Amino acid sequence: MEHFDVVIVGAGLSGIGAAYHLQNEAAKKSYVILEGREAIGGTWDLFRYPGVRSDSDMFTLGYNFKPWREAKAIADGPSIRKYVRDTASENGIDKNIRFNHMVKRASWDSATARWTVEAEAGAQKQIVRFTCNFLFMCSGYYSYKGGYDPEFAGRETFKGRIVHPQKWPGDLDYKNKKVVVIGSGATAVTVVPEMAKDAAHVTMLQRSPTYMVSRPAEDASANWLRAHLPAMLAYQLIRWRNVLFGMYFFNKSRKKPKQVKHYLIDMLKKELPPDYDVKTHFTPSYNPWDQRLCLVPDSDFFQAIKNEKASVVTDHIEAFTPAGIKLKSGKELEADIIVTATGLKLELLGGLQVTVDGEARDLSKSMSYKGLMYSDVPNLASCFGYTNASWTLKCDLTCEFVTRLLNYMDRKGVQIATPRRDASVEEAPWLDFSSGYVQRALEILPKQGAKKPWKLDQNYALDILTLRYSKIDDGTMEFAKAHAVAPANTDAARIAAE
């Protein structure tokens, strides 16, 4: 078995960022990235549906160490994929990636202070094993096998084609076709205006409305700053402006939800025809930021409605029919193609099976330490971004904390770091979010606590203090030395281990 100081799982936005931080902040550490697919990019390589783009601005979704240099702040999928791949190649990270290595199991041994990581390699799914002192899971938050796709009555009778955005077929021809898109989240709001350019008509069918906010795809002030200031200075100024505004808007939504709701709906009314039924189709029953807001770049979704290339129907599905979808109201929507933009399936650590000293661990029973480690599980961290801000903001801070932890352990001559749970700390759901994909997955997610370091702030400024500057030895993290000398990386050691 090959041994590395750190095994990083996943070569997407988080994994490439983790490798960069490791190389630059804990440079003596050896590492490998195990990637289950055949390409760099994660989400931005997997998703290929029409118009795929970010729903966060790239000045906050981008890495804190690499300025975003493109004109569009709301970037399309291929541009983000290129950004991630360029980061990997510019820093030599791509040389440390093992593709088609799907990590399945990880077993911790306290005697040697090592994880044994087991992966299925290649098309034959050959079992390969690696050992490491620290396991860093950057595998995202949802299942790559497929999205959430409910079983609608009569589905098998539909004569057209049914597709889910996560598995978009490259041969789908929707030109001059009638399309129904089921859903009202970020994917639906992206797919509808893009398909409407060529389709005969696109109908977005939703059970209930979502808050939508229009924003220019290009940030004029950001582009001006980038033209007149050094790239990194301009990037950091824009980044902090966007972070602070996002924090302000989120906090105001929490403190004055009715006021923010009226503000958002009033903005929407200006985007739609004067006689449009905004109350039915665009006025959610929940408060702003109980779920993520949907971003509409350059008002493209609303423009498609104005041009009568797209429409919104708010109703419930009774059944699929040969010609489309029958609604509970009695109305039937004709369709040649149905797109089930019904969301993702959350999956913790890519479905990793974890064993600690021979005992299987169910991480849904654990408590999350600072949003990145797990109670009573040694030397394992994971990247999980914000629900109310850009994913990468939290991931950058998580990577910084991991490198601080590794460097601290080296200075103190210890090999094991384990967050120890205080039984007196009250539990709470890990995510306080009403979105369907979160609610469906609460039982598989860890818990958070009622107080630090177990409580999640969902606040970038507070997390800077917690993850970048707070003491590593905080009284909760327990440090220990390995009980025995780890075997050398030899053929004999490999045979003994197997």
C-alpha cells in the first residue's frame, strides 16, 4: 500500500483548493487526490444541462488565492470548470490526482495513527488501498449516482422523453418541442430560459413559488476596479463588498422578514407584465432565506415569460399521461419532453463507510465540530460550504484550519487529533433550512450543538475568527501519540497489512 500524509478525496472545487492550501501552508506533507470520475471539476464537470451556471458570484465562489478574471461575475459551467482546472495545472496539483478511484471505505487504527482508505479503481472496480495520517473528504454534499427523482403515477405511460438535469443526455433535441420543467429551484430557473431559446414553449411547473432575484451577469463596478487596480487587490475588495452585503441582507431577512419579503416581491413585479399573477406564481409561503434565493442573471427567466416563450404553472401533479402531465386542478399540460428538475440527493462524505478501531461509525449520530470534523472520529475533516453564501468561502477557511491543525500536531509531536463530544451539549439539526433536499436528508446528516465549537454560525466573518485565528488546542480537541510505530512503506508491510 502507498502511504501519504494526507489523502484528499475529490478533485472538484473543494479538493483542488484543499491541495493548494496543503502545498502552500503545510508544504512538507505528502498528499494524493483520489477522484472517482475521470476528470477534474466535480459539479462543474458533471452537470451539463443547458445554461448550467453558478448561482453565486465568482468573486466569492472563486478561491481566496486566485482572482476571478472573467467579465461575467455570474459564470457559466464551462468557465468555472476551466478556472478549477487552471488552478490545478498552474500549481502542479493535477500530477497528484488518481482518476477513476472511487473511495468506498476508510478504517482508522489508533495504534499506528493511520487511516486505511479503500477505493474501487477503473472500470473493473479493482480494490486498491492507501494509508494516510489524515483523511480530508472533499467529495461534495450530494450523490453523484443520480438526483432526487420522485416516482410520479403514470410515468411509464408518457410517450415523450423524461430527463433529470444531473444526467443530461447529450443527444436530447428539444428544438421546436413542448417542454415541461418540474421544479422551481436554481436548476429550473437556469434551464427554462435556455431551453426557451429553441423550444416551441417551456412551462415551469411548480408546487410552490421560490424567491427570485434578478442581477446583471456582469458586475460593472467590479470590472472597473479590475481595470484600474492590481488583480488581487481588486479581487479582495470586490469579494469583501459582496460578502458584507450578503451578510447584511441575510441578517435583515432574519430580523425583518416581512419587510424583505415585500422588497423582493416589489422588485419582481417590475420584471413581469403588469397583469401577471405575482401572488400565485412568485410569492412564497416561507420567509426569505428559509431556503436559498434563486438568482436570475440579466433577467433572462423573466424575459422568456415576457416573450411568451416560457410560462409558469403553480399546481400539483396527479399523474403523467401519454401526452404530458395531468394536474390536480384538472388541467393537462402537453409535453414532448419532461425535465424533472426536482433536486439533489444529499450524501454525507460521498457515502463513505467509516470504521474506527474496528468499530463501524454512523456519522449521522455524531456532532459536527466547527462544521468540518466529527465527534470521536480522529484525523478526519470534510469540506461543506455555506447555505446562505458561496460554497468556497467556508471551504477556504476549512482548508486553512486543517493545515493549522497539521502544523500544530507536528510542533507538539502528536499524531492524533480527535474532537471529543461533551454529553451535556444539546443537539440541533446540522442545517436549519426548509429546502426539500435538506429536509429529506436530515436523518443521514450529523448534528450540531447549541454552543461553540459545535454550533454552526453560517457567518463568514465569525468563521474567520473561529477557523483562522482561534486556538487549536481549545479544550475540546484531544491530542494523543500513536501507540505503536507504523510499518514502513515496504512490500512486507503491504503483505502484512493485507
